[in-house]
Amino acid sequence: MYIGYSQYAELHAEHHMNGFILDKIPWINKLHLTEIVGTGLLGMKDRLPYYEFSAGIGNIGFKAFRLLRLDWVKTMNGSQWGPSYLRLGVNNFLSIGRKN
């Protein structure tokens, strides 16, 4: 954990594809799922940059309760690949993840 650093840069980018791929698959298109891809970067002075790459499915739920999303996340520290893990999110504001 990097706590106490005063000079750092953080960047997050996410693209919601709104069913661009999954809406073309029969029976899956009836679920109205959305594809999400994203990346994150944390850079600090005198430390290697930390990256996260993710791909997931959003809009998971039933009828009006489509609050869930599930992401597969791959980490990278400098040029070394780190662990992969699944991240469960609720309505894009609460994330609960467990590293494998």
C-alpha cells in the first residue's frame, strides 16, 4: 500500500460499449447486458507505475434491479504482470474485490 506520498498521478478511463457485442448473440441479447473495458494508472515519484486493465459485463440483475457489474482485472507493476482477480461492483459506486 502506498500511503503518505504527496506527489502522485492517477488516471482512470472506462468505455461502456452498451451491448455492441452481446446484443448480436441470440438469447444473450434478451438480457440487455453491457460490455465495459477500462484501464487505470497510478504513478508516483521514485516508484514504478502501477496499471490495471479490466473487461467486464454490466447491467446485471432482474427487471428494475440491474445494479451489478462483474469485471476481470489484470494488474501490472512496472513491466511485471501481477495477479488477476474478479471485481464485483454495485451501480458503479461500490466495488468489492478479492485477489486470487
